[in-house]
Amino acid sequence: MARLLGLDPGTRRCGVAVSNSARTMAFPREALANDDQLITRLRAVVEEEFISAIVVGRPVALSGRETDSTASADRLYEALRDAFDGIDVVQWDERLTTHEAQRALSQAGVRAKSQRAHVDSAAATILLQNYLDGLIGD
């Protein structure tokens, strides 16, 4: 079975995670710059990792209201749907994933200053794992 790609889009970086082929576990990959070359870099990841579907985090406020970040994530989602023909692209609620990632990194002894380099992909890993856990019930 092919792998899934999880993305946690941020203003500067896009966190990246990839599932195992059994689709039971998510693993972080290096975050990518969120710039005009993001789709090109993601194409390489899709090919290298044998990706069959992309899960894009959709940030909303705790109240469920959309934010500026929601609009940005929606634009990325649409761009990915246009760019990756034949690959399913879905959105997944990513509320609190960054907070969970920061807490997990702190508990692992990673200093706050060093967390910046890892938090985006840690959040993408949590997002993708939540999605995978949801598939188990299907």
C-alpha cells in the first residue's frame, strides 16, 4: 500500500510527515519553505516516498471559526488538488496540533529556541497520525 503525506501549512514553513506503507504510523520529515517553490519540492517528496494521498491540515479557531490561516491552508489545498492529478488530496482539522507538538518537544527536553526547527513537522506528524487513527475505524 502506498504512503500518505501529511502537511501542516504555516506562514513561513510547511511541516511534512509521511506514513509507513501500512498506514498505521506517521513519521516527520524536514519542513519545507512555504514559498513559490513549495509545490515543486512536494512533487519530489511524492515521487521519492511513493505517496498516494495528501492530507492537508486545516487550521480553525477553537470556536470553529475560520481565520487568516484557514484561508491560506485552503489556497494550498486547492493548489495541491490542481497540481497532483490522480492523487487524493484531503483536508483534516489540525486544531491544537502545533500546541501538542510544542508540548511533546518540551517534554522530550528540546529547548524552546531549538523547537522552531522541529515544531512544524512534529505538528504534521500529529495531524497525519490523527488522520491515520481515523482510518482504522473505517
